[in-house]
Amino acid sequence: MLLMLSPYVSAKQSFEGVITYKIELESRNEKLPIEVLRKIYGKELKVFYKYGYTKHVYIGGDGEWEVYDSAENKQYLKMRGNPEMKF
């Protein structure tokens, strides 16, 4: 239902909130084991939306968090175990 209504939402409106996704993986390539995919993507993703910012928090994977600033059109990425932030 949401997909059918989304084209009619005014561009001035902004969604604010959190969406949690459960990640279920399936490898279609025997050279890419499911364990490798789990290490990369984890088991859950929480997406936070607020005032033109989007923050993705990865649970159980290599990615720790990712932030997108729509006003600046910039993306910031933090990988687990890496103290530096990437642009």
C-alpha cells in the first residue's frame, strides 16, 4: 500500500522515523558462501530518517554505520574495527 501512495506525497513533506529490516541472505553463487555474505551484511539493518539525513546502522556485519546528508549530497561510512571514517 505504501508503494502505491508514495508518488502522491508532496516533495515538501519528509518522513521522520526508524525502519528496521531483518536481513535474510541466499547465495546464488557457490563461489560466494553464505558465511561471507553474513559477514558483510549482518543480520539486521536499522534506517533512521530525519530532516534530510539518513543513517543506516548495521547489526552483525562489517559495516558499523553510514550517514547520508541530502543537503550536501555527501555520504559518510564507518566500518567495524576501522577507526577512520570514509567519504
